[in-house]
Amino acid sequence: MVQRILGIVPARYASSRLPGKPLLDIGGKSMVQRVVEQASRTTRLEDVLVATDDQRIVDHVHAFGGKAVMTSAAHASGTDRCLEALEKSGIAGITGVVNIQGDEPFIAPQQIDEVCACLAQPDATIATLAQVVTGDKDLDDPGEVLITVDVRMNALYFSRAAIPFLRNPAIGPRHNQFRYLKHVGLYAYSTEVLRQIVALPPSPLELAESLEQLRWIENGFHVRVGITAHPSFCVDTPADLEEARRIAAAMG
């Protein structure tokens, strides 16, 4: 089946640490504009659509030539927002959706292509990406999510703890003793499965770790994991914003 994949960028206005985050300026362009422009450089997406809960963001996206739809302010996750945006897009024949984080202004287009390729694998209906851990700091940071996978690269579990636990570690860095994987927050779903997972109630594992992907695994869905070498940089704090501005300035 020919894949027709829609890229959707969830972009909420409210943020406890960075209010109006999608509209914040980074080197002369807003956060959301940079995300849309990077996503538009991919080879596998049919189109790129911003899904927001604020008219200011809709107007801004239209002003720079992007596409946007208004969605409910009540959505608990970007996955929920993606489904509403898909249904309001009016684009027929879409077979898959990529949920593109709205706070990664320098996301590599190749990374989006990688998750699309992962979704195209036989029997894959949900896909995401991971990076190989290269420092023990990531193993002790609850802000980083670790993944274990089976032999087919389907996720066994996602956790804010270092998994697996090394029962008898040797002296030296732990990341050299096991191929730890950290999650890259990019998801692709078939449209059919997207509708199914949004209808699921929150699960015990999801509530315990505050990770919505555990709801899918707990209900029997497989999440195919691809390995990416492209770096990720999310803007979550004022310090992250200043770093993003430094990166943009260095890029010219």
C-alpha cells in the first residue's frame, strides 16, 4: 500500500515555564515556523499541518505561509490533538500521521523520514525513534526516557528509570556495559491505529510513569523502534531558549 503520511505539529499556547512557546522568537523566526520549515524539507510527508488551541498561533502560521487548524484546548496529549487535526484537515486518503514535537526548532528532516520508514516496515502500526546512550548522565536523568526492545525492535517498555538494571556491573561507565537506548519523542501511527489508541483510557503503567506510550503497550499494541544518529534538542526552559538562540545565531 502506498503511504500517504501527514505531518502534524501540536502547538499549545499555554506553558508553565515558557508561555506562548510556539511564538517565541529564535533568530528572527518563531519556534513553530522553524519546526514547520524543517518538517517541510522531508521526502515522505504529504503535507505539514500545525494543530493548535489558540487563534494567535493559527494566524501566525497562516502569515508565514503554513497550514494550521484549531483544536480543542482540552486534549491531554499531542496524540489526541493529532487525531482531531487529521479529521479537520480535509485531506483525503491519509494512511499515516507523524506527531512532530512543536518545541524542536532544529529537528532534522532526515529524522522524520526515518520514523516514516520505520512505520513502513511489515506489521508496523506505531513507530518511534531512539538514540544509543553515550553517557551515564542520561541513565540518571528522569527527564530522559529509556527503552528496552525485543529482537524485532518492538518496544518492551519505556521508563524514566535506567532499564535494564545491571545486576553485576563492572567497574567503569554503565553505558559501555549495555546498549542502552533513550527515546526520541517522535511518533508515527497508521490512521486506523491512531483512532484506536486515542479511544483507550489511561492505564496504570502510564499513570505511574507519566508516559502515554505505556498505555498502548499495556493494551497490546506494538511500538516499532528505529535507531537514529541525528541529535534532538527540545526547548523546555528559559535556558533551553537561550541555547536555541545561540544555535540559530551560529547557523546564521
